[in-house]
Amino acid sequence: MQFNPYFPAIAAVASIAIVAPVARADSPLTSTRFWQAYEDVEIVRHASEAKLDDRVMAALSDPDVPHDVRAAIVNALGWQFETTYNARQYLEYVAERHDRPTSELAIADLTAEETFALGYLLAMDDYFTMKAIGGEGEVMQTDALNLVEAAIDKQPKSLSIFLVRSLVRAQEEMDRVERWCGVYQGVDTALKKYPFETDMRPEAVDIIMGYIEGYQDYCN
């Protein structure tokens, strides 16, 4: 597969102390705007404009919506500097669909679609920590990475879920500059070693790798 690389907007500066804060705002989760490869999909455009409304949440839960479109929807919702609570709002929607309180929901109760959407939303809500929503119950106490891992257990043949997991893992490498090589290696390895048919548009993969390849320089 061929990629169209472009480099991340991390300014070249003399001090690592200056670089690190910049990279916190320019990061694997927030800078890979692959939803733009799905602008022709109406629900993705709607999500980019209307944000998390009932229509978007219904699409996130709909098994007829492909996982790559689901990922694009969450990606289109994006991240704002003010605190967002998309994951909590979506979990309340899911709990209502399952006719039980959020505190009684277990991961086993959720569909692959719900688990994936919730995990990715949670990662985007607070990409600095990607911590659990908090509160009582298994789902409320599960962080973003473990939710996406659970989604893979439920649906192991989706490149879209695999790549989102690799982005969440890459985000964890951003804490220290000496780990930035792992940002590139993790995503690149996930893509190259994925054994099944892809379910993500090549243009979307190009956008992801175009950003991630900028971290390859830290592997030298």
C-alpha cells in the first residue's frame, strides 16, 4: 500500500522542554483527521457540524454502519480545548437502549459497535489521560484503551478498530520524547501485520500514516 506522507506540525526548536508541550496539542489522536476521507458520507458530515446528537449516537450503535464509518464519525466529532463529555453522554444513551442504569452495564452487555464507539469517544474526550469515565460498574471503570481492546475481542477482523487502538497506544507514548519512536513503530506495525482484509479507505490510512511517519525520525 502506498502512502502520501506529510509531516506533523511540530516546530523545530532547540529545547526538548519546548517541543514536548507543543506535541501535547499536536498528537496522534487529535491530528489524524482521517474523517476527511469520508466527507462524502452524510452522517460523517453531520457529525462534524452537529456534534453528538441523537442521530449521531444512533449511527454509532447501528450494526449496519461499517466500523470505518463509525471511526470517521468519532474522528469528525473531534476534540475541543474545553472539557467534553461525549463518552458519558453516549454511555447514557447505550444504557437506555439496554434498559438498565450505567452502573449495571458490563462490557459483555455491549455490542462490538457500542464498545468501539465508547472507547474511541473516551480517548478523544481527554486525550491527556484517556481515563475511565468513573463511577460504579465495570464499563464506568474501564479506560479507553481497554474498551477498544474489548472491541477487538468482539470484532477481531476490522482494520479500523486495530488502527484506532494503535493511535490510542501511540498517544500513551507521547509523555516523553525518548518514546516518540514508539508512536511510529506501533501504528506502522499494526498496519503491516494486520492479517485480514482492510475495511478502511486507503485515503484515510494515508492521512493517518502521513502524520505518523513524521515520528519515524525519532527512531534514528
